[in-house]
Amino acid sequence: MAKVLSDLLPGEKGVVKKVAGNSMIKRRIIDMGVVAGTIIEVQKFAPLGDPMEIKVKGFNLSLRKNEAEMIELEMA
């Protein structure tokens, strides 16, 4: 079952399947370590729901929801 990162709730995990999007944003996301095969866990959302905090490769990273929508996941 494939989902995008923005669909997950705090505590849920997924494995990155693909990063979509235009070249600048896609490159920035990949440079931060979000590549195919990486496990991502949603930590929390900001009080108004945007941005969201995720855990990737042992560090926390904040992404806007529109950026998280570009990350396709397989459920872990």
C-alpha cells in the first residue's frame, strides 16, 4: 500500500519509495538524506498542522506539507 508522507500520523513509519517534484525541491530533499529505501518516522506536527517533524537516519527534520506530499512511501 503506497502513501505520501503527508498522510502519516505521529508515530507511523514508512520506507521511502520515490521522491517526486521539481528539480530544486527534490534535490534539497534528497540532499537531506531522504532517498529510496530510507525509513521515515513522523514525530509531530506544528500546532497549526504545518510543518511536520520527521525522523530520518537518526536526526529530526522539519518539512512543509507540500514538500511531504512529494515523498511516496511504502508502509513499514
